[in-house]
Amino acid sequence: MSQAGPGPRNRLSLNLYVALVVLGGAAFLISTPVPMELRDWPGIAVFILLTVGAEASPIMLPRGGGTVSVSFWPIYAAILLWGPGVGAWVAAVGTIRGPELRGRVSVEKVLFNRSQLALSAGLSGLVYVALGGVPGDLVLSLPMILPLAACGLTYFLVNLTAVTLVMAIVQGVSLRDMWLTNVRWVIPQYAMLTPLAIFLAYMYKTTYIIGAVMFLAPFFAARYSMKLYMDMRQDYLSTISALIQAVEAKDPYTRGHSEAVRRYTMAIARQLGLAGDVAERLEYASLLHDIGKIGVAETILRKPGRLTDDEYLEIKAHPAIGANIVQKLRLLGQEAGTVRSHHEWLNGRGYPDGISGDAIPIGARIIGVADAYDAMTSDRPYRRTMSTAEAIAELRRCAGSQFDPQVVEALVATLEEQQGAPTNA
């Protein structure tokens, strides 16, 4: 897995982190011995070429600008065959990509990628040896399960954490959120590649280079499987985007509203310390919170003045309509209740079900506050736009009756952090 992406928001933190990784990687490559015989060089060259081929077609991660490849399997096999020193060099040299050689990638990114991959391979090799593994003496037996598994797990943790931390610094989000967002989609692929890598090393030991070449077919199959997995995720996100565009095409007054609600929702979720996977589902639910307006007449959505009682009743149906739509999305169906309840009030006077208190999902309470704040601070033809202080005062006035007070204060804390000053009216 390699790092790429937009410029950092916290350049100092990023530079310090990159410098530490580069120094650590360079120190490991220089200081770790590389014991091997002359006959090993052709095999090592083959494994470097296998790594080059695996790295040549990286797959974009769901978010954050990083990439993942299937180069883990030849690197891991090289560790088992020749130890941490060779494994580190295979990782550092074999993962160099064309754009890096052509000068299209900054020097700091090239050095970081080489160093973190060398550290990932080297440290996992040291763990393998420490737990009783002997490089080159590959015995597939029950006692070897622990060192083999620990070696692969160490590579996985060091590699993904190193890159995920960069993406977290760049985007200004927590490491936990970025880790859970990206890593859970990669875990099955690493789990699948680990036994393949062990078998590759075993085949090399028994049939030499021929055994390694025979693994080209499983390699391409593994990469294709990973690409399908990531493409499914991207198609899912594209579907959500298309649904949002359909709603905003009907309701021009709220164009950009879904994205704004998403930003406020995620800021509140971070303040409340919601787990990364929960926050991710909530993010998608916030984007789709108004999807039910697809079922509302455009004449009502586009009406510049106040609504009649009958028109208001039709508008009040949109959370239930939206919940029915979201429920049909396999990866988001459990958030249907969040979409349905985002207009419920804490005192039970909201809609569509009139539920109250803790019966309202926490995600719905968060979206409700984010939705109300953006509506109050955005242009509407039927009322003036409120200032930040006025909107916060209104949220606080309604806290305990309409809104969850804890959620309101989480949003206020976020706004104060962004503005660098108290936001009292």
C-alpha cells in the first residue's frame, strides 16, 4: 500500500512524520545484514520483478487518496525465504513505480513510500525470526502457524498504519476514522494473499524459479478479485451521489445542502467520539437524509412562499419515503431508521412517528441538528439568513425539546474550533 493524495493541512506534522519514517527505513536497510549465496541472486531478481509487476497496477482506496496493490505476496514470500534484510530490499526496490522514475512524484513521497515499505517488510521479518521462523527453512507444520501469521500481521499493521496516518494528517481527520474507513475493505484481500505467499515460498524452495513463475496466474486472479472488491465500493458511492443529484435537481433551494449536512454531521460525530465504521455509515445517511423528496411534487419543493397544511403534510412524508429507499441499499439498509427519524423531536412532537428521547437513533439526532443549522444559515426565499451566532442561539433555545443538548453542544464546539473564538450571540 502506498501513499498519494492532496497537499497536507498540517504541513509541520506531516513533514516530521515523513522524516521519521524515512530515517527509520534508511537505517534499517543500511544496518540489517543480507546473508545469501551467489545462487540466490537470480531468485531474488525474480521476486523483485514479481513485486514490480504487482505494484504496476495499484488500486485506489475508497477514500483518502491512497492505493493498495497485491505486492504483499512476493514481498512476504521473500521474507520467508531470505529473511528481513532481503525482504526489506525487495519491498523498497520492487515497489518503485513508473511515475516515480519519471519524476512525476515528489521526492518526499518517493522516499516515504520506499522507507515505510522497507520497514513493513523488515519488521515483519524480525518478528518471524523472533518467534522461531528460520528464513529459507520453510516447514509447513503446526508450530509454524504462529510465526507465519505474526509475520503477515506485522506487515499488514505497519504498512497500513503508516499510510493511513499520512492520509489522516492530510485530511485533518482521526487515525481511527481513516483506518476503519479504508482498512476493513483491505483485510479480506490480505487474508487471501497470505496463504498464497506461503505457498509461493514453498514452491520456490521445491522447484526454484519455475515455481515462482507458475504463480503468475494466481497473482492476476488475486489482483482482479481486489479490483472487483474496490470497484463495488466505488459503484456504491457513485449510486449515492446520483441519488443526491436527483433530489437537488428537483429542489434547487437546497442545492449543496446534503454536502453541508454531511460536513456538520461528521464534525459532530468526531466531537462525540463515534466509532469510525458507525461514523462512516452515518456519513452516507446524512448525504441521503432528504432522498425522500424524490416522492414530493416539484411544485411544493419549488414554492417560494409558505406551504399550506396539505402541502406541509406531503413534505412531512419525505423521511418515510427516504427510509424505504435507503432500506433497499444492501450496505446502508441499517441506517433506514436514521433517515426516517431525522425530523423527530426529543419531546415527541416531531414526525413521522412522534417518537421521543432515546427512541430516536443517535444518528438521526445528529443529522437533525446539522440539518437545522445549515437550513438556518443558508439562503431561503421565505426567510432571511441567520448569522452563526443567531443559529446557535436558536439551537440552544430548542435544546431539550426539539434537539439533543449534547449534540447541539458538539456542533457549537466544532464551530468554535473552526472560527477560533466563542460563538455566543
